[in-house]
Amino acid sequence: MDKAYLLHNPRCSKSRQALEILKNKNEDFIVFLYLEEKLEVSFLEKILTKLSIEPRQLLRKGEVDYKENNLNDENLSDKKIIELMTRFPKLIERPIFIKNKKAIIGRPPEKVLEII
């Protein structure tokens, strides 16, 4: 993961704002439309490592997929949570900017500036 990435959802205002901030800073990065493109387990695991958080901390608890997959069950393994996030990517908090050895959730969008 040598390149910089923005996990982006064009329908999300925070994601659009983060994209604009990065473009205005002339950052070189790949826009990864994670709701449309295949999200590999290994890629998500690398992102979690760079974020230094547990998989459960990346979940959007208000999503229908969260409730339908019983993700409030504390007994679910990290592996299962990651697998569900790759199957139902709406579960993933966004936007996420990844650069070098770091990643950050862009909430608020200006947080992406912390790793430039």
C-alpha cells in the first residue's frame, strides 16, 4: 500500500469535503469508491492497522446492515466483523484517507490534513 488512497462515498458530504481538501492541497492519491469496487479483506486489515483501531470501531452502527447482521453481538470475532464489512461496505465509517504508514477517518473532513 505505497500509494495514498481515499475511501470515498460520493453521496456523503463529509467524504466530498475531504476529497476537495485533498485536491486543494495537490495531494497525489487514488480515489477508491469502496461501495462500487471490491474491498479485499487484506486491504481492510491494513487500513485497520494504519488506523490503530479495532474493527468494531470502524462500524457505522446506524446502518440497516448493522442491525440485520446482529453486529451489536459482542461475541462476534474481529475476523467475522471484517468479513461483514467487505460484504456490506456501507458499514464502514468514511471517509478514510490512507498515506504511507498512517490512516485517518475524515470526521471532520479537515482531519485528513493531519497525515499530509
